[in-house]
Amino acid sequence: MEFSTFGNKFARYSGITQLMDDLNDGLRNPDAIMLGGGNPAQIPAMVDYFTQLNASLNETGDLAAAMTNYDGPQGKNTFIQSLAELLRKRYGWDISSKNISLTNGSQSAFFSLFNLLAGEFPDGSHKKILLPLAPEYIGYGDAGLSPDMFISYKPEITLLDNGLFKYNVDFKALTVDENVGAICASRPTNPTGNVLTDEEVRHLDALAQQHGIPLIIDNAYGMPFPDIIFEDVTPFWNANTILCMSLSKLGLPGVRCGIVIASEEITTALANMNGVLSLAPGSVGPAVVNKMIEKGELLHLSETVIKPFYSAKSQQAVRWLQEAIPDPRFRIHKPEGAMFLWLWLKELPITTMELYQRLKARGVLIVPGEYFFIGLGEDWPHGHECLRMNYVQDDDKMQRGIAIIAEEVAKAYQQG
């Protein structure tokens, strides 16, 4: 069968498809050690909480109402209004319900935003999405309708004590011109756990405003919820910012709910696109989290349950990795947030794509670093030396997975 240009692009196998296939296959295989995908942790306290909350919503009929009715293309009104009020009170942001639009997951939001702000324009010009710091989220890479949708830049690398390192935006190299339609960065960053500093965010905002383009901040792991962020930084939003959030990392990935906080022009455009692409966003997730806001429990649980859980897990995983791989060429990006560790195996004689295959053959699933260097425009050796590891599995699986990773890394350094 012959596919259209659109079909040829989006029907092909991609990095994000591989990641989700591995995630699905691993869930079906009880012996697999899932250190690759982005499935959030099954935090017992949160699982119990959602079970009880859903039972309550079922008793009142609110759950059935959410499942048996369409919302409008902007999303569930009650949730949007509650969230706008919460953000006004928490941060003093000048927003209303008109500044929020929901989508069927963050991935859908980025597909719409990227193709709204970049690609081919009516005057025949082409614009790109600028990723100021590579590596970046794997899911961005194939989201553009136009080829070469992204441009990115190598980071500055700072070597830290205790076998850690950190990426920073290299503003000396960064170029913003008429070919850029928007700047986009995740904070905390998937895959590295990096958190842009307040100064970096202000600098990016100034560049965006100077060139009349929006700054997109992917806040899927950030504040005020799910608050998987371990640095003392300030949440950021203004009328030129498109802040993207999600219910997934609260522990609700199955409800597929993304949240976009932006100017009314952007949220109206997204609502109109929702109508065409999916009629309306899903209703169940917003109904559940609206009740959490009403009860005053959303931020409390994020701060006292979710954040401490991930912080402790990340620190423990770092210790286990450093004990298992004492090679001085091995470093870990400083874990500042999100649910991943970014491992740097300097001078690795094989690519991490090959390492991924070797580990997969032994039942350990990680994600090779090559997929995350989107729009860089050159084959940077550093990109073949890194891999992303999810640290949320139970302790026994984590330790067994890390032991296998250590064995394969040692073999690779010794034998190639």
C-alpha cells in the first residue's frame, strides 16, 4: 500500500515508538527489569489514595458522569477553573480559565504546539523549534510535520565532585534568528534530570521576547505538581510563556491528560485543534484531580509523598551505580528532578545503542542516548556514550539491573 507523505513520516518506527514498545513488552514479561520507559512509580500511598478517591467519586456519580459525557474541546471546565485559581493563589500569576487548555496527554500538546508555531508558513517561509540544550526529550523528535523541525545546541559540561556532572545552556553558542518559531526546554529535563536555573530561564525568556516568539517550558515533572524537582528554583510563567504540565507523573499516566497554560490566543488555537483531532480531551483525569484540588490534597501529596519518594530513590540508585561501576570514566548527571538518571560512559568503545541491545538480551531495558540529541546537526561522540535509566523500580530489581549494567559496561570497556 502507498502512504501519503504524512503517512510515510508518522507510520514509520521511531525512537518514541521503540521506547513505548519496550515498556509494553516489559510489563507483559514478569522477569524483565524495566529501567527504560517513563512509567511513573507505583507509590503505595498514592495507589491507595487514588483507589479510595475513585471509590468516593463512584459513590457520588461523578466518575460515571465523567465517563459518559463529552467535555468541550478546551477540556473540563470545573478542573480548568480550579487549576487557574490554584495557580493564582500559589504563585500570583495573572491567569484565568481562558489561559488553560487540556489535551489528550502532553505528547498531543507538543505535536499541536510545534506544528502551530513552526514548519511551513503561508508566506513560504520555514521556522524551527529551538531546543537550547541537547539532550532533550525523545518524544519531541518525530513530532514535526515538516522535516528538520528542530535545531539544538551542545551544552556546557561541568564536572562535579563525587562522580557527577551537570549540563548548562551555552548561551555563547546559542543563536536565535528569524528562522526560529519558538524556544522549548523541559524543566526538569527528561532524560537527564537537569533543572534549568532561574537565571537560565530568565535569559531564555528575554531572548524569546526580544524575537517575538514564545518560550515553551515542559513542566511535566515540575512544580507545583507532581513536584519531582529537587533544586530550590522558582516556577516561571508570563504571557509569553507556554507552560506544559501533565497528570501522568502524579501516578495517572493512563488517563492521558496534558495541560497547557498560555495566552488566550494559544489556548483557543489548541482547543480548536482538539475539536478537529479528537473532539475533546478525556474527562476522567480532570474529574479526579479536580476533586484533589477541592479537598486541598493535590499539592500536599506532591510535596509530602511524591517528591520525597523520588528523591530517596534517586539518591539510592546513584549510590548503587557508583558502587557497581567504579571506573573513573563513568559519571552521572547530577539528579535534580524527574525520574531518570543520565549515565555518561566516557570513551565507551561501543555505542550505547549496542549496549542497549546487549542489555535487552539479558532482560534489562534502558534507553540509548543517541535518540535524545535532536536537531544537533552533527554526530557528537558524547551522544553515543550516554544512556537514560529509570530509577523507580523496586529495590531488588534495581540492584539486579544495575549489576547487569555494570557487567556489560565492564565487558565493553575490556573487549569493545
